[in-house]
Amino acid sequence: MATTATLFNYSFTFTPPAPKPGVPPTLKKIVIVGGGSAGWMTALILGNALLKSGVEITVLESPTVGIIGVGEGSTPWLRGFFDSLGIAESEWMPPCHATYKCGITFDGWSTKPGFEHYFHPFASMLDNLTMTQFVHNAHARIAGADLPAHPNRFFISAHLAERRLAPKPAYQFPFDVWYGYHFDAVLLGEFLHQKAVERGVRYQRGHIVDVQLDEQGDIASVRTQEGESIAADFFVDCTGFAALLIGKALNTPFVSFAENLFNDAAVAMPTPIGDTIPPQTVSTAMRHGWKWEIPLTNRYGNGYVYSSSFCSADEAERELRERLGLLDSDTPARHLKMRIGRVTKHWNRNCLAVGLSQGFIEPLEATALLFIQRTAMNFVEYVEKGEMDEAAQAQFNQRINDHFEGTRDYIVTHYKTNTRGDTDYWRANAANMNLSDELKRLFMIWLSGKPIAPEIDRQAIGRGYPVFSWYCILAGMGIFPEPQDLRAATASEARYSLDEIDNLLRRSAMNFRDHREVLADIPSPRVDKALQIYFW
């Protein structure tokens, strides 16, 4: 009902907004099948939104299925996840051996002089003062001008990573810096488990042996090895690559990305951490894939992601051990197989797939937790609006699929633009023409010297990575004319002073402290191992 009020002879009419439809009354119980990072992140996101509406949320976790536990990096979205739940860094980082992450260095992917490595930075407010210069120089270099256009020169995050400074500025520094984290994935899952149960999520142990469908084809219940039948109004599939609900029970089609991305296996092992802790992931090109190096407070996590079509598991392990200096070491190695692609419907009937069950794009840009977070948050958005019909599902699935496609295209770009050529693996990646039409069009626009921002904004490709990241990868891989074909820049082209940018970033970096020093200042909780309770 509209309300009219008079103030100083002026009449104002206020019409209150229509009440939100709210959570459908038919949604009373949700069962999340599977724990780990996917299950417990989803439980916290759904619980934060729906428990107050009386929705019962239970995580059903198998006592016999292990956790993969090697996805140890994140994007800045994880920071938003913890902030939204009111969980301070001092509460979760120490027990998970977590460190800060300014971005990712890609080493050896390009052989072009001056572009043998580049840093993919996470954005910051300070970048608004240097992005224009970077984009201008990149376009001028495409046009043949001999101007510096390497992204490492222009952004504060690259300077922090190089100097091993934490992305936590002094209070008086007025520019925030986005950052992600590195962490022990198993410990993170355990921490999220604890927090979810504290906040009202129910926990039950049980190994799924059967899924019962009703007459309409929805999931009615799941049956455990222990003989219990568990019914719910809605189910979330967090069973990993097994995809017990979304795949095996509902037969949701799977779209493979094998023609776009060749890697399907990995081998991982730890090494000791040194006196300093770099605030970055390092991705180093290997003979048949790439090696990750992730710093935690207590160790490095290392792994080799490769294609089994070009390299055996034994060959990959030997190459990784040789690179790490562990050929004669008894350090155990973990071997993993990956299914690269996505389901066609992440939300199918009364089931939502989250995590590896919905799909996976290899870990090059550490997007696994981001997909979990976005999928769960988008689902909550529809539920809170009371939209759970087929139209809502179709819209939701298109949104998530666009995110998958855009992210896939960004990661494909790393491989397509490589110039190594030293093995069949790298030559096949460079020659691979299984590219989306959107990616082909983006490459053409870049090579023509035109701005790529309008195309990225127009396409689904922009839902994976922003314009900022696309400029960094294309410039960072050296997608410019050959050095001998460059000419002297005109006065108009050389309008920006690189000395001024260097001075700005060098002096700005003085407001940040050593990474290990900052981590040491985070108060660590005391842990009672018997009770697994954290005290301050």
C-alpha cells in the first residue's frame, strides 16, 4: 500500500517494494552428498542463506572415499567467501597453513625474447593509475612501435610477488590490493566442516550404494551401505569425478574439453619451504605439461600436470623428481587422473552438481573453488527469489556454462600461444585449431590492433576472465611483431613515461611488509587435538 506524507508543503508518495517470494515452502530438506572442500563450502553458503528460513541441510559424507586434496590455490573470490561468512583470516589461515597469493608466474611458456615469463596479477585499486598506459603501449607495440608492453612492468601485484611482500598494505596506504590464498586443501575441508556444523548444518556418515528415483524422474532418496534410506526435497552432488547423482543416477550428458585441453593427469609431492615465502604460485613449463609450485607456511606443494597421450605416469614422476632434485628420494608421489569438461546441466531436476561432479578445467589458473563458490551462490540467488522451475534451471545452467566456456578459452590461450616447439606436446598445442569461434575472433581483433574490451564484454568469454586478465596474457606471452620488425615509436606513441610508472610502483611497494613476517603476525589458535576445538 502506498503511503503519502507532506513535508514543507511538498507531498511525497512512497510505495514499498513488493515482498520477495522467498524460499519455496516445498524446500524443507537438502542433502549434500559428499564432503571435502566442495561439500563443506556449499554447506556454508546454503546454510548462511537458508537455515534461517527453516531449511534443514545435511552433509552425507562417505567414510571410505578419500579427498583428492591437492587443489591448494585460489582466486580472490575466496576472500569474499570468508568475508561473507564473517570468518577472519586469523581464524582459518594458521590451522590451514595458508599463505597469501598475489597472482601466478608463468615461466618458460614463451620463448620470445623478453617474454620468457610473465606474471598474471590479481587486480588492485592502484592499477587504475597504470592500466591506461599498459593498454596504450600494448596497442602501439602491436602496430609496430618498439615500446615496453610487458605486464610485469605496470602492476603492483607483480612488484609485490618479486619482492616477496604480502599484499596487505600499511593502514595509511589508500589502495586495496586483491589477493587469493594458498592452503592445505585437506585442512581447509576439515575447517569448513567444523564451521558448518557449528552454524547448524547436520553431519552424517554413510557410503552411497544406490539412488532411488521417483515416478517423475527426480531423486527421491539415497541408500547407504549401512542400510539407511535418506530422503530429501533437494540433493547436491559433491561426489567428485564419480558424479553419483548428476551423472550415474540422472544420466546428465557430459561435454568433454579433451579436444581443447590435452592434460588429463597429474603427479604431486611436497618439498621443504625455505626462509622466505613467495606470495605467488609458479607455473613452469615442462616437457609434456607444466609444474606447479605452491608455498604454504610449512612446505611447498609441487605437482606436474601432463597429458597421458604424450607421457606415461612413470615418465612424468621421473621428470618431476628430476626437476625437484628428488630422484634418489623416498618422498612419496600421488598420481591423479582428471576428467576435463562439464555437464550440460549443473542443476538437473532436483539435483545440483557442485565441484568435480559438475566439471573440471585443469588447475592452471586455480579455478576449482571459484566454480564451487559461484555455483552455490547462484543457486541461492534463485532459491531466495522462489524461482526453481524449468525456466529458472535453464537460465542458471546457461550462466554456469558460460562461466565454464569463458574460463576454458582463457586457459586454452596459454597453450595456443606457446612458442616452445621442443616436444610433440607443445607443437600439438600450438597447432591445435579446436578453438571456440569467440576465441578465434578475439585473437583476430588483438592482432588487428583494435581494443579487445568491447568483444570481451559482448561475449560469454568475458564471464570467465575480465579484460584486465586478457590483456595480461596476450601481452605477457609476447603476441607482438618480432623484435626485428619493430620501429622507433613516435612521440605520440611514446607519450607515457615508464620512469614515472616505475617510481609509482617502487614507492607504493614500500607500504608492504615481508610475506613471512606478516604471516607470523597472524595470531595462531591453540588446538585441542582430542576435541578439535579452536581456542584463542
